[in-house]
Amino acid sequence: MTINCKGNLIDLSTPKVMGILNITPNSFYDGGKFQEESVVLNQVEKMLNEGATFIDIGAYSSKPNAEFVSEVEELQRILPVVQQIIKQFPEAIISIDTFRAEVAKQCVLNGAALINDISAGLLDEKMLPTIAELQVPYIMMHMKGNPQTMQALAYYDDIVKEMIYYFSERIFEARKLGINDLIVDPGFGFAKTLEQNYEVMQKLDIFKQLELPLLVGISRKSMIYKALETSAQEALNGTTFLNAIALEKGANILRVHDVKEAVEGVKLFEKLKCN
């Protein structure tokens, strides 16, 4: 199970870790921390040294009820960061967390290797054709509505069944356009209640029937700290535990704030598989 990132085949049969770099001022956990160039580059270097395969950069917070950011502002935030990272770390595999086709295109033209879209192409009709044109790996996430409306749309008769149908439809549309490398993300925390998040986690192995790599992003999310009655700052232990469950149920990529701990978890998981 491989994806092609700028000519490099990444084997996802061994799980990989994606480090999160939020360059937004208002992200739920690390908003505002990574604004200055030196701080950004130090964080990227740290994540790469700790074993991150991918660096996922986001310039538009997708937390519930996040404030709207224009396309122009998103580009102004993200392009200089992509350019700086590629200049300093030319071998880095950069993922772009955006639902806008033009942002995706400009970032890829400046060195990014894959696109991570919370809307699976439903918030910008140009996204799938753009990905087809660029021929980069594409992560499609499950969500209903948008970050401003999603939490009011968390109703399902059978959440996993409806998610499988959603992905099947989006995969069909992507394949029809000739998009080769697809990754699915169940979208923990997006248009899902606390209980629904845990139902999806419990049944995560069902998504393997899609026969695509599976990305799981639960790092320090409210599904952890609300269940534990703590905070995002205190949610690393819970994150590590649920990441282990996700690996056991077939996750191929862990998207995390804390790279070192996730990489260690993957190493131990692989050690168990070998014995």
C-alpha cells in the first residue's frame, strides 16, 4: 500500500506519522504558537528529527465554529511558510490542510506533496479537478456542512454505514477524474457527538473495506479531554492510548501534535506484529 509523493513511493503498510503545524492564530490547541519564521522552522526540524514522515500545514482553523478566513488571507499565511520549509528542508514531505482548490494548487506549485481536505471536495467544486490535474495524493475526510455549521448536523441513523456510503461516493468521483492516490479520514470531531466519535473508533476496522489507506487524527481533541474532564493540554496520554487502538484497527497514518510519542507507539506496535 503506497502513495507517490513527488516521485517518492511512501509505503503505508508500516504506519506513518504526520506532524501538525498550525499557523493559525486560533487553533484549539496550539493557536498562535507558530507565527514567526524561526519558530516555525524549529518546530518542523523537531518533528522531522522525531520521525514525522509528513508535515501537515494548516492556515484555516477547522475547529467547531471557527471564524471565516478569506482565500487571500489563507494564501498569505501559508505560502511563505511552505516556501521557507522547502528552502530549509527540501526533502520534507509537506501536506496542505485546505478545502480550497486554489490554495492547494499554489502550495503544490511551491513544493507541497499532498493535500488534506476536510470536505472531500464538497466545499469547492474545483478541488477534485485540481487534484486530478496536479496528480498528488489526496486525503478526503468525512464531514457534514462546514466548520461553522457541522456540530448542528451530527445526526445519523447508522453513522458508520452513512460514512461508508459518503466515502464510496467521493471515491467514485475522484476515480472518475483519474485521481490515483487516495487516503480516507473518518473526521473525528467533525459533525459528530462525543458518543458518535467513540462508535466510529470502535468500528474503525470497517473502513478497511474501502481498500484505501486510513488516516486517524484524534490528537488532543475534545473527544478525549471532555471524556476525561481535563483539557487539550492534558490530553497527551489519552491521545496515545487511542492512537494505539487506531493502529490495532488498521490506521496507516496518525496525524498528531506530539510526534515523538506517536512514533514510539508505532515502533512498539510493529514490534508486537513481529512476534
